[in-house]
Amino acid sequence: MSLSDDFTDRQARVKQLARAPRADELLALYSLYKQATAGDVSGPRPEALDFKGRAKHDAWSARRGTSRADAMAAYVKLVDELLPKYG
């Protein structure tokens, strides 16, 4: 399978986890997914009281400059690590 196929497959598999991953793992998944699909973060940073939005923005921003292929590969690797723990 190609990297794109692996990425699509892991997106489906992560939605079928029996338990939700920890918050830091969810942020990592989110940021890698966004970097792989949308590229570098865009838009203003959410206001201080939007804790969830700000955390997501900051996690994605930390991936700035990561290529689409590298983000996809890291996402696939992370999902493969999470499947035995939460599958």
C-alpha cells in the first residue's frame, strides 16, 4: 500500500478504538492529521479562554514546516502504537 492508503486506513482504524487515547495522544493525532491534510497552521491563535482550541492550535503550530509525507508517516506510526493500547 502507498503512504496515502496507509494514512486513510489509519484514519478509519483510529475511529474504532475501544477507548479514547490520552489528551496528549489526541493532540498529537490531531496535529499530525492537520499538518498532513492542510499544511502549516493558519488563522489566528484562539483566545486564552478557549482552552481546547488553543491547545489544538498550539499542537498544530508545533508541526510547522513538517512535510505532508512526514506528517502522514508519523500519523501512521502513532496509530500503530496506539492500536495495541486502546484497540
